[in-house]
Amino acid sequence: MSSVLTVRGGVPLTGRVKVRGAKNLVPKAMVAALLGNEPSVLRNVPEIKDVEVVTSLLQIHGVTVLKDPVTGDLTLDPQNAKTAPSTAIDAHAGDSRIPILFCGPLIHAIGEAFIPDLGGCKIGDRPIDYHLNVLRQFGAVVEKRPGGIHISAPKGLHGTKISLPYPSVGATEQVLLAATRADGITELTGAATEPEIVDLISVLQKMGAIISVQTDRTIRIEGVKELRGYSHRALPDRNEAASWASAALVTRGDIYVAGASQRDMMTFLNTYRKMGGGMDINDDGIRFYHQGGKLNPLVLETDVHPGFMTDWQQPLVVALTQAEGVSIVHETVYENRFGFTEALVRMGANIQVHRECLGSVPCRFGQRNFLHSAVVSGSTQLKGTDIDIPDLRGGFSHLIAALAATGTSRVTGIDVINRGYERFTSKLEGLGADFDVQNSRKSTPAAQISR
């Protein structure tokens, strides 16, 4: 049974929330534990659905996962890693795309891996071709089987030269996880260099990996025969922090985000300030608030790091509906990320989506008939309506739009938000939001974490 939120909007969100480890790092660091020959300890772990899914997948592969009942820290012991039935992998993976990143570590640990047919957020084409081509270049044998893909490496994985046509985060993670114990040297050009990638490299280096990052998006990995465990504190989730920042603007509120890191959010903070948003930065977090005047329109393009993150775009578009004037947003990372604007238009927003590149530089979607640019005219008063959440970031964006709107909204599909936002309903309650949760049934993890 799916939960339904009845939201009565128009109440400024005020108070304090805390963000913990990044969704885009923690599950990958958990997978990396498979590469070690001893237990690893991961700290600052959020209680999100993706962590539950990876826990389940690790456990069915023989990895012991212990959760500290006080701190929430995870101890992951891969010393009894084993093959798991393909049906079990499929059942525990659900609609997550994380199993693709198990391939390299599982091949090193047990000689084979299975990838079920993958789901994920419907925000654009995210083919696994990059991943499969990468694995083939390492010497893996890729075989299509009923329900998924079987991958093995009879002669082991060996170092190679790989050039990515686009700095894909997932493909870069795949290379790192496969190359650290491959025989020989791997050179990756066109790599993604997001803070979460750098943090994953830090995890692997703690385990004994030899990895260097060049200034031209080249990563060089010297394979080693074995790796140790690690002890690591995950970097904070900059995407969740930016979402709460946008929520403060949209609802004319004042939110202190404990754990938010200025270093990894500098591009967002510059944009937020240009819009007219207020912020106070200290060592422990960032206060985001509406300063009471008019918000300014923007011309904005998403890009890979260090550009403006695509995951920051959707919540900020909701804030741009409240800016005075015309804003232009050019999405260059995912081709179908503006589907969420349909609900905003029904709420009264003035948003038009276009196939043309409305940014300063034509992008790879410009000649491919994708609606990847948006013109937002404001300010407009949002009105409550019925909303079905389409994806993680779009879902949170719909939620903050409902919280800012006049009247009542009925929001379905909110369980998607649990994938990346820890205890978000409790946080909303603490910020003074006016809502009810209906038809809610407490979800049970596919595999309980041992205590």
C-alpha cells in the first residue's frame, strides 16, 4: 500500500533539519566493501531506501552487515561472499539501478555477477551500455539471460584504457570499482569528478588502492592484488541540502540545514544568492531563508561538476515560479527531466518547455527532439491540486510546491522520496508543515539489517 500525503499549503517552513551521508556515495561505498579482505566501517549513513536495498543485496551475497543501534554506523564483512540466485537478486533489487555497480567487486570476490533488468527514476535514457562496454574492456564476458545479464571473467579482469563519450558518474564508478583489483594499469579519460566520486576514491585509497586524478578528467588506477577494509565517514548529501534551501525560498521560510557543506555546494550557493535568497554559512551547516523581497529570475544551465547539478534543477525551478520575470533553464544532463513541470502548470505555474537549446552552448540533446529547455515566467500563485510523484527529485519538488500553494493538495507516490530523503515527513513536521499521511503502511526492508 502506498502512502498518500494531504498537504495544506501556505505555511512557511521554519526550523532545523539535518542531512547525513550522500545518497550518491553511501550505496557505492557499501558495494566497495566487497573488494576488501576484512570488515569495513561506514559512518554518517542515512536511513534511506537505497541503503536498505544495498544491504539486502550484500546479505544475499554472503556479506555480514551490522548496524550500530546508537550511531547507525555500518560494519560490512565480505569474508564469506558467495554467489546469489538470480531470482533473489531480482527480488531484492526492486526498481533500483545499483546492482550494475556490483559487477566489478563481485567478479573480484566470487568470479561472477548477475544484473536484473533495471528500473530507476524515469528522467531520461540511462542505458547500461556504458557499463557493459567498460566491463568488456576489462575482459569480462557479458551474456544475456532470462531476466537479466550474467557477467563473468574466466581470465580475471585486466587493466585497460577507457574513454567515456560523456562524463557519466555511473560509468566512472564502474571503472573505479573494477580497476582497483584488476591486473595492470587502467587509464580513464572523460571521467566524472563529482565530490561523491572523489569521496569514493578516498574510500578505495583507504583500502589500499592506487588512484590518481588529473586536471583533465583523467583518472589513473594501478591495480593491486588485494585490498583491506576501510573506516570512512561519508560526505554530506549536497542534493538534499539544496532541496531544503529551495523549500525555504518557495515557502518564504527559514531553514537551517545542519551538515550542509559550503565546499561542495559553491555553484548552487552562488545561484541561490543571485536569486535573492539569504544564507548564513558556518562550520556546522548553512541557514537558508527568504529575505522578504522579490526573487530574481535567472538564466541557468545544468552541467557536470563543477557546474550546476541536474539534481538541484527541479527544486529550484519551483522557486523560479516565484521570481519576478522570465527565467530560462537549459537541462544538459538528462533529456527528460522537465516532465515534472506538468503538475506545476496545473498548479498555476507559467512554464513552457522547448526542444531548442536555450543556453549559451548547444548541448548533445539539441538536435534530438527532446524537451530539454524551460522558460519560467513569474511570479505566479500556486494552487493545490492532485499530484502523482514521478521520480525522486521531481517528487520532492512537487511536495514543496504543494507546501507553498494555497489550498489543499493530495500527493500520491511519496514512497519514491524515501529513496533519497531521510525521514522527510518527520523533518517536514519539525519545520511546521501542515499535512496528514493517509493509507500508510510501514515498509519492511527486503532484508533486515542484523543488530
